[in-house]
Amino acid sequence: METRTVRATPLLTCHDRWTGLKHGSRITRARTVKGVTTVEVLHGITSLTVERADARALLGLVRSHWRIENQRHDVRDVTLGADACRVRKGAAPQVLAALRNAAIHRLATVPADRTPEALEWLQRHPEHAHNLIGITQRE
């Protein structure tokens, strides 16, 4: 069970220091799992006017952002094993992250609905995997 409460206000104390700042919000999430309730409070700011993004619209934008973020994390962590990677030295972690991002980008061109399905499809069609990364087939 989860309850979300949103409050938005155009009354901000630092608006003169943040060019374009229009209003702020506070989202309170109360979640009960197996009888234990936890409360999380998030604060946000936006350049959207109150007319363009009232409290309900802000909640939708925040939820949409985290849905996308969670989907990306799922692909990187679960499908490509980023969190399990133990590479820690030098620029290697950034290089591997860039390679994972490139792989995700290239996998989006494969005829599949989800990344794991795209990987399976490429395993069945290795010639397409070669083409995907620019390896030409020799006769």
C-alpha cells in the first residue's frame, strides 16, 4: 500500500538566484509493506509554471522520470550486469559504462520488444550481430 501527497508552491526563497525557477514541490510517500510503514519526503524545483504543471502534473512527471530511470537501470544492471562488475581501476569503469550505453543504443535497432529478447535474437542470428557492430562477413 502506497500513498503519495504532493504540495506545490510558487513561494520560494531562492528564486532570485535560480534563473527560470518557477515553483517547488514536496512529495511525501508513505508505504506500508508487511505492516511496516516507511515515509519518504522528496523536494523538487521546476522551471515549469504552475499553470503548466500543477501538483498533479508534477507528480506525473516525477513518476514518469523514475519509471524511465528504473527501466534503464534494469537493462544496465540486470541484463548487462553492471552492478556485478568488479572493475574499479583507472578509467575502466567509465569505459565499460560507455560500452554498455553503446550496446543499449545498438540493441534498440534489433527487432525485439525488450533488451533480453534482443540479445536472444542476436544469438540466433549472429550475422546480424556482426553487422550491428560493423564487422563485415568474409566470403
